Amino acid sequence: MDKARPLFSRRVILRGGLAGLAAMMSPSLLASCSSEGGAPPPPATPGEPLFGVPIDGPKLVSRIAEIGPLGDPDANGVKLPPGFSARIVAKTNTKPLDSSDYVWHIAPDGGATFLLEDGGYVYVSNSEVPIAGGVGALRFDAAGKLVDAYPILSMTNINCAGGPTPWGTWLSCEEASRGRVFECDPRGEHEAVVRPALGIFKHEAAAIDRVKHHVYLTEDEDDGCFYRFVPDKLNRHGFADISSGKLQVAEVGMDGSVKWLDVPDPLYEGLTPTRKQVAGATLFDGGEGIWYHEGIVYFSAKGEGRVYAYDTMTETLAVIYDAKEAETPILTGVDNITVSHSGDVLVAEDTGDMQIVAILPSGELKPLVQVMGHDKSEITGPAFDPSGTRLYFSSQRGDGSGGVTYEVTGPFHAPA
């Protein structure tokens, strides 16, 4: 694969993804769509342990292209565009709410939000520390008021990023050599469940294709792989059953075409690490954040300074950003990712300028947030609330005294 330049433009990628999604929904293809081109996975068997509540949020359109330049730092040291405001919602070793005994965790990392039936929502955040890691949750009411804080996973190992599922659970990934993936309940009503079928390796993040029912995973190694999990069946919510299936790695051709190769020992029960079991696998330096949006899987590779886009319909991979080739590389240390409702790819910086920068569908870069005075930290866990007007993220180490979790409010989106 030629990694020196994009294989095709963002607009071509997005157009192909949207066309592919439409094609997937046509009656003639619904019956034949599957992981391998045959029949779709069968439904789950009765009695399968399952939690999560799938709730779709409102239809929105992005206004990020209209956002102005960053202004001067506010009282919390956050530089924002005109019309935006920021507040701190949690700090390491501090109770977010006086009414709760829960203390916010060390090293907040990957995060996501989940809509609730009453219009409120939960923001979850990983704790990237050895042995005593896990996931914390902040619950907000429909007006954005913080009303509860609690843990949803405890005593796990280096929980870095992860990803939300379409059925309303959080996949928390361990960034350790024998790291696992835990499925967590954002509501805190069910115990987390380990999902070994998603592989045992140095996990970074996960994203789920809600049309083809595949799970895509990144690996934070300098010779890591880009993985795909193909489920054996669907769960009772009609999405991927992640309890069993086949783990594969990507082999990328010079033209960007991707072949998926089976991993023989995904549980790493033998002597060979998962990433080294397939000789033809394409290696990526420091796989980081990953996000699925309308047929495209976006992911970053920090060691390469690149952001990639994988088209799930054409099974091709392209580079949409390369810091080494950018005329003005305002985006460096590419790390966690989220995507707006219109396909703007928001990339958080690990070091760099401590910014969240949007890559617009046109390819233009637009800084949205910058945290000042946290030069030895990194931005983690960017996630929009269901209204698309609040963006949550953390400075993992803050100014050296501990992690800080922020909420930025403003016109990121508008109703569709």
C-alpha cells in the first residue's frame, strides 16, 4: 500500500459510504448482506445474557464548518470559538457531586455518551492506570445538569479507549499486552462482562458497523494490526453478538484494497502474540481512536501522524490526513476520535497543541478547542451529547495535578 498520499478524496469516501449504505438498505440486498457475502448471522438464542437499551438520538446536522477561530483562554485556560463556553465537570481525586461518594478516577481517557429514556444522558470515561483501572460515569438530566456520578467497571488494567455499541453499552479496552475488552452498562445497573472473542492484545479502541454488524479494533503497538471481528450471530437487539465469532486482521494492497485474514489464536493461548500470527497483516504504528460513521470507519495511527478512512462497502483504505505531508500541520499527535453527524472527524491531540481539531469533509482543518497550561498532558475522550451542542473531553493529566474533564457548549450541531 502506498502510504504517502490519500488514495481518494474525503468527498469520494463519504459519497461512496452513503451510496453503499443506501444500497445495503435496498430490499434485494438485505436478505444477502452478511459478514462474508452469504446469509446474515442468525438471531441470538433465547436466554442469552444481554443488557443495554438501544435509543436513537435526534437527527442533527453539523455546523462545525461555520465555527470561527479560537479566542483568548477563558478562566479555566480553555481557548474557544465565539459563542462557545466551557466548564469543568470532574477532576481526578475529587467528588463530582457532593451528594455522591464517588471520586473521579485517575488518568481519564476514552469516553462516549448514551441517551436515556427520560432525555438525560450518561458520559462514560475510562481510567488508564495499571491494575486499578476501570470506567467512571457522569449522569446528566435533559437540561445538562449533572445529577449522579458512579463507577461502572473497577480494578481492570490500563483502560485506554473503547467504543459505544448501537445497543447502548460501552466497550472498555485494556491497553496491555494481554488486554481484554469489557462490555459495560452506562447506567450502572449490570456488572460488566469480559468479551474475549474480541481478541487478547494491546487494545486501544473499538467501533461497530451497525449495518454489516462487524466490530473494528485498533492496537496500540508500533507494529500493531487493524482488526475486524465477524460475529457468529446477532443479539436480541438485532446487532452483533460479540460473545462469539471470528477475529481477522487487515492486509492492505498497494491500491488500498483490503483483504481480511483469519487470526488462528485470537485468545493468545499459544506463544505467538495475536498481532504476529498472520504473516501478511499490514502493520500500523500506534493505532489509536476509531469511529464508525455512515459506512466509513475512521481511525488514527499516532506513530505515523495519520488518520485513515476504511470504506466498508468497497473494502478500501485511504489516508485522509498525514501530519508529515501537511503544509501547515496544526494537527499532531493524532489520538482519540469522534465524528460529527455530518462527517466532520474530530481528532484529539496527545501533546501537540492540546487541541481538538476537526477534519472537515473538504479536508480543511478547524481547531475547535485548546487547553492551555497542560503541556505534558493529552486530550482524551471527545464525545458529543445527544443534542450535539455539548462536547465532553478530558485533559488526562491536567497541569500535573490530575485529570480534568470538561464540557464545552455551543452550536456544534443544529436540528436536521
